[in-house]
Amino acid sequence: MMSQQIYWDEHKDVTLDDKLRDVLIRDIPQKWLARICDYMVENSFRLNRLYAQLKIHDIPNVKEYYRRYVMHVLHDECSIMVIDEETNEIFGVALVKLMTKEWRSWTIWLQIIDQSTLYGEFMLLRRMQVLKFEKEHPDHEYDSLHLFEYYLRPELKADVDFMTKFFNVICEVARHMLMPRVSFVGTMLEEQQQAETAGFQLLSQLIYSLVEVQGLRVFQTLRDINEMYMVLYERSVEPLMPFYCLPPPYAFDEEDRRKHEPYTVLDQGVDALDTDSKRSLSRIMIK
């Protein structure tokens, strides 16, 4: 049996590698998971300017920790990729996962990542940013589709129309997963600006230079590259309308509506039905 493919949006005539391309924003098939993981290692992880400044890339086995984290998120089957289907080239990935209080979703990070490393401390900062806000705002809705990270080719990030589509797709995924919001912890100034342009609301900030690990301010050097804050965002999404609430493709008059939907007037009593509707209702009950 062929698996169902979901194509969320497309973007035509974008210049990538000096060529005009049509790219698709779509789901990630199971057979692509290893390739997507490699892509994120070589791009989102290796090119991360915060990791370079903190010398996280030099930590032994750090790539393996990163791979475990990426594969854990990918197995949730909510993440999306940006590709040219003619060449199968990947131009972007967004790692998203359902995060709910009931499922205790954040506790897995304590097992996936070695907390004794600086990389582990940095990853757990994002977890603590979310949990701290929820503790301080107990009435705030917890459940969300969480955007853990994304990587896009610079040409795509510079395209305002594409970025609008990209974030809208993530919100559309949230709607289809019955989540009321998308949450996101922006770790870099660039992605914070992109999130705010896309309509995300700032909930809380964490100043890197004030974070202490065993009495040392290990993230203070981020000030040297003008990275000051980690920021928690969210963007609310409208729920999907059930198919039975959708308007008909063309208008019915009241008489015709009663013939097609006799159950809509049962509250008024059977006597309120016209003769044709009573006969229709009788046939339904007999069946």
C-alpha cells in the first residue's frame, strides 16, 4: 500500500543555485528520515553560529546526540521539508512535534541528550524556558505543536512571500493535528525577527549572560556575536471547521434544505415536518 503524501504549499520561480526553481513544502516520508537527519547535521547543526561561538562542535559525540534528538522529533511525523521534486534536492526542513502536558513530552530530553555537556545545557535551556513560563502562568494553555528548529537556504529566508507560506504551513499542520497554537523558542536574533514578522507573540525572554552552570556564566561569550536572548513565542491558530459545518457548494432554499436534512428540524417535533420530509424520515428509521 502506498503511503499518503501531503503537499502543503508550493513556491514558484525562486532562484536557488543560480536557477529558477519551483519548490514544494510537504511532509517527510519515512524513507527520507535518515537523509533529512544528515541534512540537518550538515546544515542546521554545523552552520549554527551559536554552537560555533560556544565551541559545541568540538564536544566528543555531540553529533550523535544531535542525531538522536532530530530522529526523535522526526518520528512524530509532523515535520516538513522544502524540496525541488524534479531533482529531489532539499532546501529546508522544519522540525516540529506535538508537545502536551498529558504526555509529559519534555521529559524525554533528559534521556536523549547528555546533560553534563555544554550542548546538553543549551538544549535544556529551551525546555526550561517553556516549563518556567507554564509554571508562572498556570492558566496558560500548555498543548502546542512545538517548532524545535528549522533550517532554510539563505535565498529562501530572504524571500518574504516564501517565509509567510513557510510559517503558515506550520500553523496549518498544527490545525490538522488539533493543536490550538504553535510554540517556538527562538535562540538567535535572526529567527526571532522572522518569528515576529510571521505574527508570533513574545511570551518570555531569557538573557544568556545571566545563566549560570555550576557557578559559571558559560553562555556569556554569546554577547560577542550580538546574541543576547532566548525568546519563547507562540502563535494561536484557528481550529479546523468540521466538514459537516462547511457551507454547501450552492445555496439551498428552506424547502429543499428540509428535504435533504430532515434531522435539522427534529427539535420542533415530527408534526413540524412537511409530508415529504415525514416520508423521508420514516424511511431512515426503517433502515
